[in-house]
Amino acid sequence: MLNARAWLMWIAASLTVAMLATNPLYLVIVLLCAALVRAGFSTGDSPLPVWRFGVMVVAFSTFYNALLTHFGSTVLVTLPRALPLVGGPVTLEAAAFGASRGLALWTLFAVSTLLNDVISPYELVRLTPRFLRQAGLVISIMLAFVPQTVRSFHQVREAQAIRGHRLRGVRDLTALLVPLMTDSLEKAVQLAEAMEARGYGKSQISKGQSPTSDFRPQVLMVGGLSGVLVGWLVEAYWRNGIGWAILGASAVALVLGVRLASSHASRTTHYRRQAWSARDTLLVAFSAVPLVAVVAVALLDPQVLVFYPYPRVMPPPFDVRLGLCLALLGAPALMRPSVERGAVSVEA
Amino acid sequence: MPQVTFDCVTFTYPDSPAPALREVSLELEAGQFVLVIGASGSGKSTLLRCINGLVPHFSGGKLTGRVTVDGLDTRVHPPRDMAAVVGFVFQNPEAQFVTERVEDELAFALENAGVPQLTMRKRVEEVLDALGIASLRNRAVSSLSGGEQQRVAIAAALALQPKILALDEPTSQLDPQSAEDVLGALVRLNADLGLTIVLAEHRLERVLQFADRVVFLPEAGAAPLVGDPRDVMEAVSLTPPLVTLGKALGWKPLPLTIKEGRRFAGTLSVERGALSDDLPPFGRPTSRPSGVRPPVLDVRDVWLAYDGKEVLRGVTLSARAGEFVALMGRNGSGKTSLFRSIVGLVKPQRGQMRVNGQDVVGQSTADICRQVGYVPQNPDALLFADAVRDELLVTLRNHGLDETTAPVAPGELLDTLGLASVASLYPRDLSAGQRQRTALASVLVTRPQVLLLDEPTRGLDYAAKATLTGILKHWQAQGTAIVMVTHDVELVATCADRVALMAEGEIIVDGPVRHVLSESTIFSSQINKLFGTPSLLTVDDVLAHR
């Protein structure tokens, strides 16, 4: 089991690379790495087949750009000028540029969906700061409710079908929605009862003060946030330095508010040790190398990363050293999980 | 000093005219196994929720008198304080989980209580072992079976090391094997750890033998009867078959287990010997002349596979008009899949299915269901109208009918189902038995010739079960063919003509109820276990041939 923080680092590195390097050759490397990692870690119940989405995006982006952008010297076909927007030459350059943008989107999508495969939502919730634990818990319960609701929806749909129910109009929807909603509400009340019975919320009370008696952290945080916004606007309009002052002061207030809220937060403990193993260090290292390399190249010689086919399409430049660096993103595929993640759900 | 004291407790729910508990006074000692019994709506849940303060802190409403638990007054201490003393387990296993993984679920209460990590890890290990669920620790709770989920819920309630464990019908949603697992775990906890168990339960035949004390709530707002299990059983009318027989024959001391009953059964050996040879129908016909009428439901060689798994493997089953067939077998043996295939919710790969001689393969579910009434396991999924009566009208409208063209007049149907008095009430406010009957009414209103019932008695008490049995027999007499999936052997013994046993997607036995039940070791009624002859399955059988 790799640490969630290490995974976040890997995902951040992959996303940064995919955003900075528009060169399709580099994107393909990242995409392949993501596919390898998916093969190693996926729980198999991905909601949307990523490759199908990717092919669709690339195709759409290629056609879109080819039809609407009329630059480039390699003309494939010329559409009648009378046609609005699409009329004019369709060039290979425009198509290639569209395809490369589509590929970038596909890569970003592939990497982000991996988040769901390698880190369970509950681990993410656990990474939230202490004072946000309430919000984290709400999200975690919501996530648990989704599959439950899907199951009860199937149940309700079948139950109505056997009563001869057919969807013919809006009125027929009530037969599906009403049982589903009452069911969810009943479950929510039961859950609230169960949480209460297991001592949820006890620690706030036992500290001897009402949790609502101190509004300072909220005031500081909200004030700080709006102050930052105001400062930024003031600076953008007048550029006289007052904005910077407001912004700085507000930032200090925001930090104070967050710290105060954390110290006020309920005294809870964590069961799970987020153990950090040598493999996690390795994963961070393997993520850091391509990240640093890409950022460095972007600052020093951005041309290497960018694919710009106009005016005449050329094969994208490729730096083997950079390519090898990026291939390191595939390293986690070799760090297979030792414990089986999740379990196959069983049909009741 | 008693651990739990109810001192003249009266409680009324908000917006309710009558109290749910009236002047209840009782004392429970530490380390006891206490069974709380009574019909649905008699206040069992309310009584249990008083112990950890969910009543009145969570429910609202008005509480007078005083409940003291381990020296704490529940009026002063809300449930979250009581959590350290009282663990609580609810009826629906799924609705009480907060996290996704078993281990996290066990740690939830500990994390909230701010228990240090090292202590927490030790406690989690302890409860995993106490409930025998260590192998499930990394599983997702949604992937567990009902019995496993309920044991996880018990373990989660025990993590804070309470002295009392209160359970509100924890087995009512489970099949018999899972229920057995859960009850077995409770008995061990009570015996080994000295944990006080307060359990509300319908299946008396399974738990009576373990109880030190029984609290019987006669009806909402009546004083409870508290005492030794034997004494309480003498006084109450709805008892398991063995106790009913014991009372009818005046056996003393009243037997609570089959083992105790065998001693008395031995004295009836003369009658038994005379009866054990042949199987003439007594009291009710066991079989009808076959070959006279063609089967209304005729399923032949049905094969169904989904997700790469063979669920049905050449199933053949038929039912004649007025025949009552019980379909039994383990969970996952394909019983529900067979029903879903018949009504067209899933499409079998091959096989024939005829209703009234007409091929129904490929027809839409709505069309098939005009002739085949199907009541699925969870009746609540059907109900959505504002009143019981409207549920019937909705079904009629779905089939393009109205009150005047209905095959059965809705008012009359509600009458026969004992729902006339609640016809204008909101279905979800009714008791479990009434909801089940409302669901039944909403499919019976098209007067189907075949009725498929999936575990209709799940979660019903003895009274509701008896009412349902009466109704089914009435429809059977009217010529409806009934096929019922059930785990309830006693129910099968009282009303089925034929029993089909399923295993691994196949029907392995199909025969008259007396043969099948008496030849089986697991699917055998209490009375049959006592006497061991096919002629004696029910209390009535024994009484008729004394």
C-alpha cells in the first residue's frame, strides 16, 4: 500500500508534465505510464472507459480544429467559402494541432481518473486539515450513500415495472422518485441515529465549552478571504500599493483564522497510521525527477516542450534525455500493492 | 444494584395522541441476556432507545419518570455520553455505517472519542476477534453479506467497551444462517465477557433458550410483563410451535428447546406409532388430483447466466391453479433469479416459460405482470402513493384499468386483506405487516392467476405472519397458484402443498411438503424435529391425532 501523500505527489507531477508539455511524443509517454499504473492498481470498476473517452476527445478536437482553423500550408481539401465558419481550406496543420490538444486533454483525464483508483476517497478525506474534519466526514458519508442510492434505484425501478409501470410522461417519474427519496431520507435519519449512538460529537461538548460560543476563527477566515480578494481588485485598478497592504494583512488574518480553527477543532485521533515506507520515498523521487526536468526545460528552452505545427507541419522535436526522465512516471506500476485493495462486491 | 432501572417511565412521541410506553417500571441486572418481545408497534424499539437516551434526546417527544443506566440518568446524559456505557445495534445493517472499510468503521467511535492511536489499535483487534471477523478487516462494508455486516455493526458498537449492548431486531433482515451467526456471537459475548445483552427479536424459537429474562410488551401503552422465560411463555399467546404444543398438552415445566421437548414427546409415542406409516391428508389436503388441470405456471429447462456466472441451470417448475408451492434453498441458490426471469426482469438464455398456456418469453414485464403478481423482497420499493387505496389505483392505471373495470373491486380487496381501516393512511406510516399487505394488494388488484412471493414474512411477527397466511390461503382457495420463496420452515409446514429445494441454480428436490420437510435435516419444522415422522409437521397435526 503506497501512501496517499506519495500518490498525490505522483499525480501532481504527471498533471504538471501534461500541462507544460504539449508535444505529443511526451504526452504519449505520460499516457503510457498512466495506463501501466492503471493496469497495476485499478480496482476494475472504473466508471468510464478512459480510452474510449480519449479517442472521442482526440477525434472531436481534430475535426473541430481542422474545420474552424484555416491556417497552415498543407491543404487537404477546400470547403465552399459560402459555408459559415467551416468554409475555407482544411489543413493538415490544423488537424495535427487539434489532435495534439485532444491528446493533452486525454492525458489529463487519464491521470485524474487514476486518483480514484489509487487513493480511496476516505484516505483523501483523512488528508483534510483537522478543522475541516466535519466537512470531510460529510463528504465521506455522501460517498457511501451513492452506491446505496444506485442500488435502491434499481430496486424501485424493478418494483414499479412489475406493477405495470411504464415511463410515458413526467407524472410517471413520481413512481420512481418518491420511493427513492423516502428511502434515502429514512436511511439518513437512521444513520444520524447510529452516529449519535456511537458517541459522535461527544468530544466537542466534553471540552467544557459550547462549540458555537467562539466565532473568531470563522470571522478571521471569511474576513481574510474577502480581504485578499478586495486587495487584489484594488491593486488591479489603482496599482498604488494600498492593494498589496490590504492583501498582506488579509492573508495574515486568514492564516490566523485557520490556526485558531485548528486549535478549536474537536480532539479526535486517527486510527490509520499513514505509514511512510521506502517505496513511498522512491515514488516521490520518481515523480520529482520528471517534474523538475519539465519545469527546468520550460524555463530554459520552452521550444522543446511545445508542438506548433504552423505554418508547415513537422515531426515534433524529441529529446531522448527528457523522454527517459518522463518515463520514470511509470515507476509505480512496478510497485504493485502487497495488500489486495477493496473487494469484489457481491450481488445480494 | 440493578444496572438498568426504568422508574415509572411514560413516553409519547411528538404528534402522537397515545403514549408508546406507559408507566413502565423494570430492573435489569448486569450480565443478563434479556429478550424483549411483543408485536410490531408494541414499543420494543422505544424501550431499547430509552436505554441509551435516543429517546427522548433524538426522537423528541415527552418522557416522564426516570431511566437510570449504570448510575447515569438518561434525561441528563444524551446518547453521545451514554455511548461509553451502552452500545446500540440497529435493524438495517447497511444504514448504520459511516465509512467504507470494516477497520475504519470499528475505529470511528474511538477516533471521535479521542482515544490514543495505540489503545485504538488494540481495541480494534479485540473486537475483531470477539466477533470472529478478523478476516473481514480490509473488506468494503458494502461487499459483505447481511450477517457479516451485522456482526461488524456489533463490533463497532463494542469498540467503546460498553457494559450493555442493546439490539433492535438485528436479525429481522437476515436469512436463517446469517441470523444464527449473529445470535451465536451474542450468546458468546454474554457468556464470555459478561456483557449485558438487551435484544428485541421475533424469532423466539432461536433465542428463547439463551434468555435469562424476557420482557413482554403486550401492546403500545400497556404495562410490560417481565420474568423468567418459562413464566412469560405461559402467559403470552404468540409463541413458537414447540411452546404452543407444550402449553396445549399441559407439559410442565414448559419445554423451550427441542431437547427439552423430546422428553415429553416420548410420552406420546403410542399415537406416533399409529400415525407414522402412511400419509393421508389430515386437516388440509396435501395434494390435489394431478393431471386434471394443466399447470398455470409452467417453467421448463430455463438457463440464465449473467456476469459470467450460471445462475439458473435448467430449472423446471410448475404450479397448478390453487396450488401452493414453497421454493426453498440457500441464499444465492437462484430462487429470486427464477422469479425475475419469469416476470421478464432478466432474460434467460434459453428455456420455456408459459403462463396459462401462453408463452411469456420476450414479453414486457408490464404485460407479464397482468397475469403474474410478483411481490419482491422489499415491499417499500413498491409504495409511493399518498394513501393505501391509491396504491391499488396506480397499478390499475398502469394497466389501463380503473376502479369500475378492475378484476377485483379495490374496496373489497382491502377488506379481505384487513386494510380497510387504514385505506386512507400513508403506506409508509404503517407497520411492517400492513406494508407487506399493501404491497400484496397493489399486485393482487389485477387478479393475477399466479402469485410469486419473495420472502413475504421477513421481519414479520407471529401475528402478522398468521394474518398473511390466512390471506394467502383465501387466494389459494380462489384458484390462484402461489409460489413463495421463503426460509421460514414453520410457514411452509402450515401452508404449502409442495416444496421445491434449489441449490446452485438447480431444483434438486420437488415433492409434497410432508415428504420433503421430514426427509430434510435443515429444512425441518420444530414439531417434525420433535417427532421425526412425516405425518406430524405442525401443532395442529399433533393435536388432531392425539
